[in-house]
Amino acid sequence: MRTIASLVAALVISLPLIAHAQSADCAAVGTAPASATVPQPALSAKISLALCQAENRFGSLQLAPDDASIKAMSGAAAPSLQLLDEVIQSGDAMYAPIATKAKAGLLVAMAVRMRNSIPPITATTVGPELAQHDQAHAALEPKLAAWLGN
């Protein structure tokens, strides 16, 4: 018998794959079966829809390590975070924890995308270029704290 932790892990791992595969049409993953007679399929569909829509919105952003990009990322994530909060607030024993994990994963993904907006260094990055890179990360990290719970 699968534990709730293994189900959460499996769903959270598979949702980005589902979202990516359906990026052109999130409605397909965000619709509960018409035959559903219990709320769980709708909760599952809401989680899938939230992640699919976030992936689509994030993919259209041109990010830079600045306040405007952080605002754009927050705006892009807001509808998805709202959907996940609705599932969390449902209190469903299975899907509320899954939505909580998905929300945490989404917030981490937002921080990673912002960190990746800083040009990477190479083995030959030294001196002022390296210092500038480190300063850019040092300036960005406090701005990401709200997403990461720091």
C-alpha cells in the first residue's frame, strides 16, 4: 500500500511533466471528469491547472535580476498560487498536503528562475566580473526571501 508521502512525491514530480506536455492547453489537465461524484478529482485537476498555467506564464517572461522581474514573476504566479491555496483550504486529507508541496515547489521554482536570470560564471570568470556576479546574487537573495520563507 502506498503511503501519502509517496503519493505526494509522485504527484509533485509528475505534475511538471503533465503541465509541460499540456502547455498549449491547460484546460485539458484542469478539468475533472464529468463522471466524478466526489470532490477529489476536481481538487487534483485544480492542482494540475495551477502548475500548467504557472509554467505557461513563466515561460513567457523575460527575466532580469531586478524588481520589475520579481513583480512580473509574482504576478504570473498569483492565479496559480490562489488555486493551490483553494485546494489547501479545502482541508482534503489527500490533496491539501499535495497542494502544499506543489505550492512550495512553485515558490522554489520562482526563486530558481530569478537566480538563473543572473548570467552564469565560467572557469575563466575572475576579478571584477566575478565580483559583479557575486554582488548580483547578494542583492537578489533578500528579495527572494518572501518566496522561500526565509
